[in-house]
Amino acid sequence: MSAMELVGLNMKWYRYQRNITQEQFANKTKFKMAYISTIENGDANLTCKNIDLIAKAFGIKQELLFNEETAIKARALPNRVDMYYKYNIK
């Protein structure tokens, strides 16, 4: 798994755990919502500054964004996690 995929999947995992939509996370980080999606799909080559911003927004240490165990768990999450919040299905 590449570093970009690890960060993207972990970001999706922590966002899901906090019941935050991509739009809400975009507002919190000041990123565009399309960029949030790009990151979660593992297609964004993030700077260290953006990794710091993401970790800070979640209140976690940066290294947790590179955790392979949570990334593997995140693969099992639905593709449109925000759709599940609306119906309270987990």
C-alpha cells in the first residue's frame, strides 16, 4: 500500500469514526471537498503541511495517518459513508 493510499484510507477511517461528512471535514480544514475525496481515494500527493493540518483537525498524531491496520479496516467502509450518516446505518 502506498503512503498516499495509507493517508487517504486513514483519513476516511477517522472521519467515519467521528461521524463527519466530507463537506464538514472540508470546512474544518479549509480544503475543497473535491480535494478531500482525492485524498481519500489515495490520489493526492500531500505535503507535510497538509498531513499536519489533517492530523490536527482530527486531534491525532501524524503517524496515525500511516497506520496500516486502520487503513485495512477503512477499506471495508462503504464508498459513500456520508450516505449512511443520513440513515444512521453503521
